[in-house]
Amino acid sequence: MNLDNISGQGCDILVPFEERKPLDQIERIIITKYRKHIWSKFIKALKDYELIADGDKIAVAISGGKDSMLMAKLFQELKRHGKDNFSLEFIVMDPGYHSDIKRLMMDNCQYLNIPIHIFDSGIFHIVDNIAKDYPCYMCAKMRRGALYKRAQALGCNKLALGHHFNDVIETTMLNMLYTGSFKTMLPKLHSSNHKGLELIRPMYYIEERHIEQFTQESGIWPLNCACMVAAKKTGNKRYEIKSLIQELKKNFKDVDKSIFNAAQNVNMNAILGWEKDGQHYSYLDFYDEE
């Protein structure tokens, strides 16, 4: 496989520092070496936000990246060492991957013993034509819709995505700085367009740096970004926000945790306005109430 050709399409691939470890070792370190920073935080999110219920059939969305592949292994380990009151379907949407990228992804999943269902969507081609300079938002929206449809077709009632702690705080900052609103990425929500489906984010508490460390130690080759559209466009605000947060951490060590906690410590008596169910409210609406 020509990895030079792969990295030339879209974003670079995270190349591991060593060869892949045997599968049993990869699975073992999830619940041993990375118990504190990955496994325990995965379990904590499941419990805190009640992400799994008896009888759930969960579609685990795999993009080929480090986050979703770890999420798949976490779910497998949960069934093996935790509770087995739910079922899993591992789904992979091919939005128009380069053939070498697709082979790499499939090889990773096969090596990690993740039984995937692959389906085509052609989203990269569509986004390239309609999204102009900033394709990522449109791409994410279309990918979400395609994953919902496939999950529903498989009889699943939940769709699991691999968003992690850093995704949460970056989304919060993106909304504050670029849209002038305070919105965060929720750990679970009901689909507005697909009745009976719920989106869950079981990696909500897991920091990206620990995912990277696990991935590199395991020696697997994930896809950081396989998008051939974004490579031709300009501007990615999420990367700008990521850099901004890293800069802030130089003087405020736990600024990332403060951003995360802000979304669960909102003082409704000290904000100018808010929106709920499409209705906007001002603090003046309640100003004269005793």
C-alpha cells in the first residue's frame, strides 16, 4: 500500500511509532493501562447520562479514525467484561474514500476484530459541488443523516458517535466565538428527523490526548481525515479553536475543564436571554416577577 498517496489526499494519517501489537494485548491495555483515563471515563459517561438501557440495539458509527475505532473496542470490552444487555451493529459509511484509504480502514477493522457493515453514500462528491469554501459543516450534517438512515434500516434505536471531551469544548467555543451563542455538544439527544432513534456520545469524558497515546501504543494506523474535499478548500475553524485552547492552557492549566463545566453550571438568573424549543426568552420577560 502506498501511504504517500494516501496522505496526499485530505489530511495526514497518524503514523504509529511502532508495529501493531497483538490484538489480545490491545484489548488488555484498554482495561489495564488505560483504565483510569479511558475505560473508567467511558463507564462514567454511560452511567452519568444513562446512555445504555436494557434491550438497546446500538449502531456504532466507525469512520476509520482513532476515536471511532477505540469506541468500537470499548463497546466490545463492555459486552465481554461488563454487562451484555444490549446488541451492537458496527456501521461504516463510505462517503467516497480514496481506494487506498478504504483498504487501510478495512484492514484496521479486520485486525481489531470489528465486524463492520459498509455502505456507500457519495457525500464527498455532493459536498464538493455545493459547499464551496467551508465543506465540513455540510459534510458532517449529511454524514449524520446517512448514518441515521442505516441505523434505522438495521433496526437500531441508538447511534453512537465517537466525539470526545475535546470535541465538546471546541464546539462550545466555536458557538461562542463564531455564532454568538452558548451551545454545547450534548452526550445524548433524540433525532428530530428519525423517529425512535437516539444519538449517544459514550466518549464524552475521554480526552483526546489519551486516545492518541492508546492509538500510538497499539500501533494501529487510523485515518485522521480522509476527506478529499476539505483538502481543496480553505479554512477550518475547529483547528483554529483547538490551537486557541492550547494557547490558553499555557496560562490557565485547567481552562479546558472550565469550558466543559460551564455548560452544566449556567446561572439562569445571570444571563440576558435563552432559547428553548424554538422560543426565545429575555431576562426582561421575568424581570418584574417577585
